[in-house]
Amino acid sequence: VSSVSQHALGGVVEVNEGAESVLLPCIYSDIQPEDPFLIWTRSDLSPNSVHLRRENGDDLKNQNQRFRNRTSMNPDALDTGNFSLTLRKPEQDDGGNYSCSISDGIKELNLKQIHLKVKELFPSWASALLVLLVLVLIVSAGVFYHFKDYFLKEQLPWVKVDSGVKFVLLPCRTKVCLPGGARVEWRDGENRTVHVYRNGSDDPEEQNLTYSNRTRMNDDPLKTKDLSLTLESPSVTDSGIYTCRVGNRVILMMKRVHLQVKAPLVKVDSGVKSVLLPCKTKLYLPGGARVEWRDGENRTVHVYPNGSDDPEEQNLTNSKRTRMNDDPLKTGDLSLTLEHPRFADSGIYTCRVSIWKRVILMKQVHLQVKGQWYKC
């Protein structure tokens, strides 16, 4: 008997967490535009791209990282009109509203809205812990009493912050005594090491470079039972599930927290003369600071070093299309004007201010350039 239970009635699809895959249906039998491409999006995410298919194949450069290597469409989708999307290994966080659209790069037609519900099953790691609990009961009822709190099912807490805050705290606390030699490890949703504490001190050698010099824990966390992690300069790409584990060979405790870093959304229709990407601060900015705007692919969009624009460092795609107000370091208004925005300009833009290569301010904004496509 299959463990997957799904239906697609009235735009709703249900699937059990842990299923091999789930299909989001989208069939379109009308005339297609020239050079079409198919877009699956989820409006509550940033970036909101789930999957993009062009005539020559998939284009996933702007895909939200949580869907990496998990989405696919039929190779002949544009020929058959079957634009359905397959999502592998659905998780609870995949639940939400998905949009299926077709576009010619100028105008866009929304074809279908799908609401995906992912039903939670009992976590596999909790099953393993219950087996360990039975063994502990056989050995000693007293040991069970001491460790029983570790095996209670947790509710996943959410931490939501806006892009541009100086730091964010990921909470992890316990009331149970922890051995002094235990190892504390934080990992992100891609199983990268975020922070390690062992033998009474931090161990930065095991840390992924993405988090280098950006994390810290309170002093003596095993004694205070406060294992919370401070993450500095959080960005949209830091969003996801973080796991705190305590233990050496045997995991004594595990808690998770969901971090969501939100960037303000700016929506415009294609064809407008310009769009403003806001970035303002009340901080004092020294005259020699460097202001740099980058897009979601980490390409340089605009540079303002030492009080003068520097178009030579710009990506050619945006050459002569960007400008900033006069004397931005003095006014604190680092906003960027992008002229003649196109659909391809959509994505996350990051404004960084640095002194001697040290970042002192970072803010992000999500630009969405939309258009409507209508058949003749």
C-alpha cells in the first residue's frame, strides 16, 4: 500500500511528508506565444522562483535554494502543453501557494494556482530515539526519568527578521543537565556546519566559510543550558531550518528553528521608465566608504567609491541603467534607481557599505518586474 495520499481537486494538492514526490498539475491547451517560457513561483518566498523552463531546457539560475535538485518538468512540456511540476521529497515547509504561468519575456499569463498541503508524519529521527528510550528503560528507570525530556516532540519555532538587522538570535535552551564534555553543533538546511562548541570553547576550523566570523554563543553554554546561536548580518540566503545538536557519538538532544530573513518587496510592471530600490540608514557613514549594489547572481550592478560613481566595475547588463542620488554617504540615502526594468532584472539586490573591505552595513530588497500576456 502506497504511503502517498494526494488529490488535485479545486487547486489543492495533498501529500504526506516523506513521500518520494508530488505532482503539481498545470495543463494549457491554448496557443502559445513566440519564444515562450514557463514559470512556477511561490509568492511568499524570496526569491520566489521555483522552476523556469525555456524552449532549450531548464533555466534555474534564479531558483530559490530550497528547491535545488528537487524540481522537474516533462522534457516535451512546451510541445504537449503539460506544464505540470514534479517536486521530490516534499517537506512541511514546501506547503504553500504555487503559481503556474507562461510568458514571452514581456507579458505574463497566470494559468493556474495550486495550494500544496504537506501532512506531517512522525519524524524518523524520533522513532530512533524511542528505540533508545526503551533500552534506557530496561537498564534503569532512573536514567529514563533523567533523559525523558529529550524525547518529547518539539514544535518548530519561527524566527522572522528583516534584512538589514545587525544580528539575529536562534534560540536553543533546555532544562536538563548536560555533561561538560558534550559537543554542541549547529547546522543549516544544507547540512553545512554553522558553529561548533567543544572542549569548553568554539571550534572555527569546522565552520563553513559562509558563516566565518558571523556566529557566536554565550559563555559556558553547557552549564547555563542556553545553547542559542547569534548570527550576524543575516541575509535572505540565510533563510532556512537550523538544527542544534548536543552529543558526541550519541545525540543527547536535538532542536530545530526556522529562520526567515525577509527583504522588502518592490513590484513594478515591465515598461515603466524606472524603479527605485530603497536603502536608507541613520548610521554615520565616513566619506571614504564604498557603496556596492549586487544582484542575486552576485554580479556588480553599481559601485559608489570615494564619492563618485564607477561604471567600469558595473556588469555590462546594467551599464548606464543605474544611478544614485548626490552625496549618498552624507544623506544616508543609498537607494538605487534602475532605469527601464525588465523581467530578467527580477531578483534579490544587496546594498553593502564597507570600509577597508570590512562590511559595516548590508541591506537587501526584492525586485519583481511583472507583465501581463494576453492572447489575440
